[in-house]
Amino acid sequence: MRTIFYLIRKEFLQIFRDKFLGKAIFAIPIIQMLILVPAVTFEIKDVRLCIVDKDMSTESRELVGKLVGSSFFKVRNATFTENEANDLLHLDKCDLILQIPAGFGRDIGKGTPTKLMASANAINAMNAQLSWAYLNGVIMDYNMNILANGIGNRSFTAIPQIEVTNRYWYNEMLNYNFYMQPGILGILVLAIGFILAGLNLVKEKEIGTIEQMNVTPVKKYQFILSKIIPFLIIGLIDLALGITIGKLVFHVPFAGSMWLVFMCSSIFLIAVLSLALLISTFSGTQQQFMFTAFFFMIIFILMSGIFTPLESMPGWAQKIDLLNPVVYIMRINRMVMLKGSTLYDIRSEFMALVIFAIASTTLAVNRYRKTA
Amino acid sequence: MTAKNIISVRDLNKSYGPVKALEAISFDVREGEIFGFIGPDGAGKTTLFRIITTLLLPDHGTVTALGLDCVKDFRELRNNIGYMPGRFSLYMDLTVEENLNFYATVFGTTVKENYDLIADIYSHIEPFKNRPAGKLSGGMKQKLALSCALIHKPALLVLDEPTTGVDAVSRAEFWEMLKKLKKYNITILVSTPYMDEAMQCDRVALIQGGRIMSVDQPERLSEGFTRKLFSVVASEKYKLITALREYPLTHSAYPFGESLHVTFRDDRYDDSLLDFLESKGVSGVTIEETLPGIEDRFLELMQKS
């Protein structure tokens, strides 16, 4: 085992000799956390609303007043023609148009049903959907008031209605930082593991040092371990940095066991490190490796459930995602950190990572042949 | 003096797809000798060395080194071979000393233990021991690579074109070092594209197109050249060589440094040659007989094959 120790010492020597890399491996996760956690959010504030009020009645002003009062909307423009409003949408001067037809107030007063029209800029589908949902909420509220008023005029009995009070478990305030931070931790560890270790091995190939290595009695499992362990250690240090920043800067709660998070991340790291080494055995140059690794990274991250719920993906994509290790670490991090899940609660995700790690390590060791 | 064979290759073949890199290679290397492979780029030298050092599998044939099979016993063999690839392949970002220590520990030994073996070589670069290997000059890199290949006291040293890209002084020094290693009874297999280095070896194999053309002591190799060789000089070399090749009695004519080396069909020439050259516009020609070297023999063998 002394050999492995010397091999690992050599890796660390090389990493910290590199003036850029030696600092970057600790600076990058810090910067990543500080930027990504607060930046990636689905909360929508200040949707630019354009109102076409063709009615100009008390009722229409009341509705507009409600919208202006909500923190979601900012009434940027008010016009009287539909065309003018559409032009504003084209010019990206507003995100949402609400048209109030003439006779709106009169109809409400008469008690006849009336209509409103909303058009949203759906270049960003998610934004359009969310702002529409907010708008709908405000209008519904307004609608209830009219109903209540209408009936209230005739009788003093309260109208029976179902009132829903909701509570957001595990993240009461729906703080997006709390939601993102455990996920970003997964991505941070992935980046360290995936890119650095793979590049390191391909570099040895490119420079030819692997040739010199191959004529030594170093066994292939020793060599692979010497590539995995240093980056495993660095990955865990970065994870600790990330958790500390989450705690200190974003006050993300940590409900579960710290050890569980570190243990799961270790297994996750072994899995992705081996996968990266496996890819690097297929690549002859750093360029080839980067291209392939980038392809995997993008798929892993975008399909990991960090931004979009996995359940909304089509069935076939969910099946492919069974092979995505990032899915499991993302779930584990969120469950353990926010909910305080125990190993028993996350057993299926945990087992998936273990299987993934064993499979990719075995494949990597076997693929990396010392003879030819 | 019947020394045992350190390397024994029989009927070795290796192809890369349709390209035959090595064909029917057989030779023996005796204990303690410096055995040289001389041939142009692409002759198959590196492929052969990579098979002997267990980095490549042969398609056909048997290769044994130090009494071990290069395919089956590769693990044991790796403990006893020192290999210096043609391309400098130490860690450029590690210092001279770190590289040496690293290779020593990888082989389960220490620099101290075998220091006497490399002292002669390493002493040249020891003043720069804290310099990254990538910042060394070509000659120093080569000395470091040799030190690293020797640090585990291998019984067999395989050097793939160790002197390519190294200045003349360092080349001469390098061969001196190799000769000194003989007293430790280390067998050395070395390849080079330079004919003049053949004389430094105990025995030499001429290799071309994946085939060994001849194996002998370097002095004896040139003896295989049986024709009379003439050195021809004129001011206009290009005109001279075209004219000589047109001359019906010329057997071969090729440039050799400042002059041309020429052989004739019946090993002699007469005035008709000078007249012929004159008619082609080549004047001021001097011809004298000269002794053939290994290069002449090599070119002759190349022409035949």
C-alpha cells in the first residue's frame, strides 16, 4: 500500500504545484455557491404589466388597483388600444397584457357574466406560466369579492365556501435559496470529480508519462486509485466549504446528519470519478475528453431535477434518468439537509449510488489496460 | 566466452491493421552487451521495444527477456526492466529530485540504495535538482530520464532513440555513460537513427521496413560491403548525381556528406566515365577509392530488399 501512498502524494504535489489549479479548486466552489444559490430562483417579481382599460369604470379601476398593489406586478404602461399594447409586447417593453373590455363595470353591476383577456410573452415558457398564474390568483380573489358583495346585498348570511390554508413543509417560507443550495452542492462536487480527474489521466496519456508508468510494477487498480483518492479528498473539502457558505451566508438549515451527506457524496464522487476515468480511457487527447465529458455533464445536470421536477419529464426520459447519478445525490442532499431524512429513508437512492459506484469503478479498472 | 542470452526473439510479427510493423523478427542479445538497432524512422524499432518492455502484445512469435515471457510474465519482467521511451515522459511539473524519488519509490526502492549506479550520470544534473524537469535542456532531460530508468537497478535497459534531438557533445557523453554501465553487468538494448552511433555498440542489427537485414559487430557489418567504393566530388553535386545515374556502368550512386558514394558494375571505371560526365556538363571531377562504412552497407542492403 506504500506504492499507493507515493502515487497519491505525487498527484497532490502536481495539483498544488500548478499555480492556477491549486487555488482554483477551492476558489471555484466558493464563487459558484455565492453566485448560483441566490441567482437561480423561480420567484418572479415585478412582472411588467400593460393594462388596456377600455372601460374606465369604478370596477375596472378597482381591479387595476389590486394588481398594482400586488408585489408581483408593475404596471408599466396603460394604453387604450389593443394594437398599441401588442406593439409594446413585441418591443419587449412588457411581459403581460390585460385587456378590460368596455362595459366591464356595467356588466358586473347588472350581474351578467363578463370577460377579461390576458396575453403573455411566452418566449420564456416558465415565466409566462408563472405570471399568468399570479394574475389568475388576483383575478380570482377579485371575483370572490364581487360574488360576496352580490350575494351580500341580498342577504346577510355568509356564503359557504372552502378556504384552503396551505403550509409548505420543510421549507415554510418557500425560500429558493434553501431549495437550490443542496442541489448546487451536488453540481459542485460533480464538476470537481468529473472534469479534474479525467483530464488528469488524459494529460498523462497526451504527454506520454503513462507509458513510463506502465513499465513499472504499479498495478492498474493502484494507478486508478491514485487518480480517484486525491480528487475524492478535494471534492469533500469543497463540499465542506459549500455547506459552510450555505450556513453562514444563506442560513440554509441542516436538519439531518452531516456524516450522512458526506458519506453519500463520497460514494457519488467515486461513481463520477470512475465514470470520468472510464471516458478518459476512450479519449486520446484532452480535447476529446472535454467534449465527451461536457456532453455527459449537461445531460446529468439538466436532467437531475435541480431546475425542473423530474416528474414532469416524459416517461422515457425518466427511465434514462435512472442512470443519472446526479438525480440521486440531489435527492439525498435535499432530503437529508432540509427534511432530516435518515439512511433508512434514503435507502433506495443510497443503494442506487452504491451500485453505480461499483459498476463504474469496475469498468474503469478493466478498461484501463496496462498492456496495449 | 559463452554468455547467456538476455533477450531471445523468435519469428516475431506485429501488424497495425494492414500495415506490417514487424515481420519475422528473430535475434538474441547476450548478457552484458550493448545491442543496437539501427534503422530509419518507421523501421519498426519502437514497436519492437514496446513489445519487449511488455507495453504491446505481439501478433505471433515468442519474445523472452531475462528468461521471462514478455506476454505471460509481464508483471515480473517489469520489476527488472528499465525503459526510456523515445519521447521524454517524466513529469514536467515535478522537480528533478521529485521525479527520481518518485520512480525509486514506485519500484519499491530508494535513491540512496542504488545511488552508486547513477552517481556518474546524476552528478551532472544534481546542481539543478530543484528545477522542474520541464525546464531542463535536452541533454539534461536525457540524463534525468536515464537516471530514472536505472534507479531500480534493472538487469535490462531498453533505450528508444535516446540521443535523438540531443547536441553532439551530450551524445558522446551519453555513450560514455552507457559503456560505464557495463561493469554493473546491465544489458543494454538501444536504438538510433544515426549510423555513426553504430560503432559504439557491441553488436548491431540493421532494421528496415519491419525486417532485420543483418546482425553483426559494427566493424564486421561494413565488411559485408564487397564492392569497391568510390568517392566522387564535383562542384555541381546535383548535375553530377543525375549524370552518374544515367551512366550505363554505374551500379549505385548516392550522396554522402560533401561527396557522392558510387559503385560500378565491374568495380572499376575508365576515362569513358569522365568523357560521359563532360558531355553532361560536369567538369572538375575528382574520383578516389574509399572504405565503406555501415551507412554504405545499410544503403546497399536497402537497395537489395
